[in-house]
Amino acid sequence: MRTVRRLFYKEVINAVLLVTLGFTALFFFFDFVDELQSVSQSNQMGYTVPQALIYVVLMMPNHLYELIPITVLIGSIFVMARLAQSSEFTILRTSGLGPWLALRALLVLGLFFVVLTFAIGDYLAPAADRAAQLLKARANGNLSIGKTGAWLKERQAYAHYAVNVGSLAPGEDMKNIRIYEFDNTGALISLTQSESATFGSDESWNLVNAKRVEFPSPESATQRAEKALLETLRWPTKISAEMVSAAIMRPDRMGTVDLFQYIQHLHNNAQSAQKYEIQFWKKVFYPLSCLVMVVLSLPFAYLHFRSGSIAHYVFGGVMAGISFVLLNNVMGDLGELRGWSPWLTAALPGLIYSIVSLSAFSWLVLRR
């Protein structure tokens, strides 16, 4: 059995590496062409071709994370179909390789791809994405966060805060900050504006050139707003650099721990977190789809091939992989619009393909 496992692992890993290399090269070409347009539009900002090349390279782990389940399916189907076409799998079957032994061998290999996908999606891809955004921010001056900036909320003991960050400069310095303070009745107490701010080491922000306006309460004797100009102002807050980055980054490019912490922050401040909860459960379930893909490929080893017909099955694997990614993305958007349970929305594509793969395994392998 050790020899059989070694054969399976070597052939499948080589095939998956080859397919992954082809797909990543294709994405690299398209991304680089797209970045060349940004270079031509921002020559005055110093965004050069070498920087665009590094930026595209740093974005590759995100593509790799999305591609691994697809390439595992295509590579596994190719290997299983080739072994069936050359009658090698028939020889293994006559030597005592039963369906359950073959399935167990592939599941062990699938676990390796599960760990690899999780490591890339949870550690390598977020770090590379932050480095890519920082590179572009240094070239363009800052990292813009849309037209209205990033909005965050925080609830403290005696006040509520709505915080707007206009942009994020290199070194995690914030630009164009506005802090709206409300009392427990919802009345606006003060507005603090600052040109820039840095994150303190003691759960605080250090505001530079802050303009603070304090509004009078309805019970106050005077109805004049008090204005103050401060060179520096320390604002105590639990909004960390990771939370600001979470508001800037796309949820699918965040790590599982960062997503969980940001979800807790949103819940504590009575904000909707469904979009981030769906992405969190996607991070949990997406690596497990590698197990589904290797199970889906096993029935191809029990088919009878004619010469040259293997290409049709590989093409079918490509279409199945693309349909899985499409269904995964559509279910996320549909679940957010319809208000479905986040964990069910994230798990449904994998459950559907699990049923299909187990049905194919039962019909083609066990019954036939």
C-alpha cells in the first residue's frame, strides 16, 4: 500500500503543480497588463513598471488561494483518467486495491492540500496583500478608502463615537480623521477633526493639529459652541490598526483571526457583521473543498477510456472547478442579500459538491 500511495501522491502533486503554474502565469499576465494602465495614468506620482511588477507578484498568493481547489480537481482527474487509460489502475485493482483503500489514500493527500490552502489563505495571502497595498500607497502618497473614507463605530461607557478615516498613509498613519461624539441619547456632543493621526501603544490615537468643537446640550445655559485648536490630542479608543485595516481591506483577503476580531468589534457596537461572518465561514470551509475535489476525481479511475478521450474529461474537470468558484461567489452575495445564515451560506457550495462526489463514487465505484 505504501508503494500505491507513493505513486498517487507523486503523480497528483506533479499534475497539480503543473496546472497551478499554468493558471498563475495566466493571472500574472492579465494583472500585469492591468497595472500597466495604472502606471501610464500615474506617472506624476512615481508608480513605475518595476513597482507594478512587484505589486502583481505580491497579489499572486490571493490567486493561488482561490485556485488550489480547482487545480487539485483538474490535476486529480487527469491522473486518475490517465491511470485508467493506461490500465495501470486496473492492475492495481487486481492486486487488491479496493475502492475504500483508494479513497483513503486520496483523502490523506487531500488533507495535505487542505493545510496548504489554509496556510496560504490565512497567513501568506493577507501579509502579501498588505505589502502590496503599502507599496502602492508609497508610490501614490496614501491609500485612499473610497470617496467617503472608512467609517467605524465605537461604544464607550458614556458616549458613542462615529469615526471617519479619509486615507491610510505608509507606516499605518491615518489622514483626514473626523470623530463624532454622541451621548447616550444620541445627541451630538463634539466633533474632532485632525489632519493626521498615529496609533498609540496604550489603546489610543495620537491626533496632530486637532480642531475640536464642543456643542452645547439643550439644558446648557449658553448656546455657543466652544472651539479649540490643539497641536496634539490623545484619544482613548480600542479601535486598533488591525480594525482600521479591516475596514480598508476586502473581507476575503483578511485572516481568520482578524475577521473574527473585527466581527466581535462590530457586534459590540451594534453594527451589521453578516458580510464579514459569511467571509469568516468561507475561510473555514473553503480549504475543506480540496477533500471534495479528490473524492470527485476518484470515479474517473473506474471509467473505460478510448484513445484520446482523456481530454474531454479534463475539460469537464475545468468546467466543474469553474462552476464551483462561481457557485461559491454567487452564494456569498445571495446569502448577504437574502439574510441567510452565514455558516450555511458558506458551507452550501461544498455540501452540494460533496453530495455530487459521493453520489458519483457510490454509482460508478461501488455499484458498477
